[in-house]
Amino acid sequence: MPGTTPQPPIPDTAAAQRRVLRVLVTSQILSGAGLAAGVTVGALLAQEMLGSTSLAGLPSALFTAGSALAAIVVGRISHTRGRRPGLAAGYLAGAIGSAAVIAAATLGNAPLLFAALFVYGAGTATNLQARYAGADLAAPGHRARAVSTVLVATTLGGVAGPNLAAPTGTLARHFGIPALAGPFLLAGVAYALAALVLVLRLRPDPLLLARTTAESTSAGTGAPEDPSADTDPGHARNGVLTGALVMVLTQLVMVAIMTMTPVHMHDHGHGTAATGLVIAIHIGAMYLPSPLTGWLADRYGRMTVAAASGTTLLAASVLAAAAPGDSVALLALALALLGLGWNFGLVAGTAIITDTVPLATRARTQGTVDVSIALAGATGGLGSGLIVSAAGFPALALTGGLLSLALLPAAAATVRRRKTTA
């Protein structure tokens, strides 16, 4: 009509989403190899340099604390400039931290090691933040599956990384670097390549495109910019708290038990090859079931999957406590269940947060929530060494089982509250 300002065409978000997922999958494969280094040998490296089991959980605490700071920075950069610069900056910091860990191990400098592990944690935070980018352009009924697609891509690098602990250790010795620092050689290269892939290929930026699309739709129809988000402030706040609680508890339990498993195995005479195998199975279970988990969360509800997380973590904790220290098979099964329970909690909690928060504040809120997750991991990592030193690995595992039970009443209370307000 004359005098009417034509609306800009709405971008093809479906095609853009497919491209975004392909790029994120590539970067996650690379970054998965990077995050595995700290998990596999971080505690052993600290134990070797400090000569103390009680502080063996400190590396995990440090790089998860570093991931807390990185979650804030990545979230804020993503909020103001988009996912591409936010995620790329986080992976670049992880690469720098990996190089510093190698330098610290070579020099035998414990303070430098601790500072380097703190910076290295940025890679872990970024690897997790990438899951949100997968959901930016996804339809509300497919968000959990979009999150799971990004998560499952971490499997390849995450499983390969621990199994390369022995070969990278041999390579490190060839260059005069302590063998336990070898996996950080792989981590530095992997994180740097992940950053490069995102800088060059993550176009269009999913968060910026989602905002543009929502604004175009709103201008053309008068509908809310993000109709899928909960507009009731009370409900939105409860949703954020529920999603955060699910992810915080699963992270706390998973990190605590995972961190001390290599030390527990080392104390029972197992080498880095056996430890790498168990951690590889654990990381595979953390990410490989993601497509099924996403489908379950979309089909049967977020809280159903959250309750399954608590039950699975409980089973993992009991098995880890009961497994003989010389049984690689039972420890591997326990760590597989631990990873699966974490996967259930992360996918369900992420979907709850994404469903609840509008696009205008989504990246900032997601970054804040991930700070809580990282701090929970830091608490689990630091506390795990102290508990094992004082009471043994079985006591640590059973403590994790008790904490995981808190997910069940939380899930039941949320379901009851929604039925009451429906």
C-alpha cells in the first residue's frame, strides 16, 4: 500500500540453523580433545608436582573456577556482539592456558601451574556455552534436540583425547617436557583450531540472527518478539532457578567423583593407559547419549529427564563406592553411569533455561547460570581431594550419591507447581 514502509525479508532460519549446527559440531569435536587433558592428567600432574593426594583435586577446582570467570566473559561478549566472538575468545584463552600448563610443568613451577589451569578452564566453559548457540535458532519443540546435537559432537574429541594420554606423553618427553603435560600439547592445538573454525565459519551468528528474525516477525505481526518465552516474571524466575539447580547438582556430583577416579586408580597400580580408557568411556557417556536425551526431554518433558539424572547419578555413586580398586571394568561402568546422569541433567537444565528466558537477555542469563555450574564444579573438585584424603574414595562416591537424591524432590515439586498453576 502507498506510504507503507516495506518490511525486510525474514532470513531463512532453517537453512541457517543447519549451517550453524555443522560449524558448531566441527568446533566441538576439536574442543572435546582439549577439555579431556585436564580431566585425564590434571590431578596426577598436581600430585606429582606437590607430592600430596589432599591437593590432587586442586587442578579441577582451578580450571572449573577459571571456567566460572570465562562463563561471565563469554556470556557478556555473546550478549553484546554475538556467539561467534564470545565462543572464539573463550577457546583462544583455553589454548593460552594449555601452553602455560606445559611451561609450568617443564619449569616445575607450581604457582604458574595453578594460574595456567585457571586460564585453561576457559576452554571448558566455552565448550559448554556452545550448546546454547545450537538452540538459538531452533524451534521451541526441538530445542533439547538442538542442544544435544552440539553436545554429542564433543564425543569424538572427548573420547580420543584421554586415549592419547600415553602417546602425547611420549611425544612430550621427546621435547624435554614431563610426560603428564603431554595431553596439554593436544589441548592447546585443539582449542586454537576450534577458535579458528568459529571465527571463519560461524556465519550468520545464530544469536544475532535469532534477534533479527524475532524483531522482523514482531514488526510485521505485532506479536511478542519471543512468544515461546515465559512472560510471567515469577514463572520465569522459578524456571531459571530450577534449571540452574538441576545443572549445579549434576555438575557437583560428576566433577567430584570424576576428578579423583584417576588418583584412585593410580593408587591401585593402574597406569595412564587404563586411566585414559576409563575417562574416555566416561566422557563418551557424557556426550554420546545426547540425541536420545534431547528427544526424551522434548517428548516427555524436562523434569522427567531431570529426575532420571538423579536416579542415574545415585546408581553411579553406589557402584563407584562398591567397585574394587583393581577392577577397571566396574570403575568404567560406574564412570559411564556418572557421565550419563550428567548428560540427563545438563540437557534437561539447558532446555529449561532456554525455554524460560527471552532472547533479549538470554545470553547474559545463560552465562550467569554457567557461572553457578562452574563454581559447583570447582567446589566438587577441591572438596573431592580433601574427602578422599580423609575418608577414602568410597566415602566420596557415597557423598555424591546422597547429593544426587536432591534432584528427585526438586523435580517432583516443580511438576506439582506447574499442575497447580495450569
